[in-house]
Amino acid sequence: MIYDYQFDFTSRSFISWRENFKDFAIDKLVYNEIMVPTNDSARNIFLMKLLLTNDHHVCFPGPTGTGKSLNSYSLLGTGLNDTY
């Protein structure tokens, strides 16, 4: 499906969302801090970063336990500079 791929602007081609976390390994054993990346989390983080860096508001509604807060903390902690 088209939703299983993202457009990579550097190589000008479509790549799988899984390429974002192909070298994933769990370093810590603190259960509540473990984030296992999925296609959905990669898409959500990508969209959140795209919206924030283009000065748009972000709202990710959804049921409890789907990783909304964890994805936000991950992006703000490692994916963006201090401006955000």
C-alpha cells in the first residue's frame, strides 16, 4: 500500500517506513521507557516533525496506550533542535 512508504527527498525515491528503524536495539531494561518503533510510530513522528517545522499546530487523538505521548517525547528529545 502507498501508506507503507515514505518519499526520501535525498534519494528521490520511495522507501519503507521500516528503514527508519532497521538498526533498532533495546539498550535499557527500564520497561516504561522502551519504545519499539513501528510503521505507525515512524509515520506519526514524520508527520509531527513536518507540521512543527512548518509552523503548524499538531494534535494526535487516539485511544490510550497507542504511543502518542511517547512519540512526542521521542521527537522533542532527539528529533528537533532546542527551538522546539
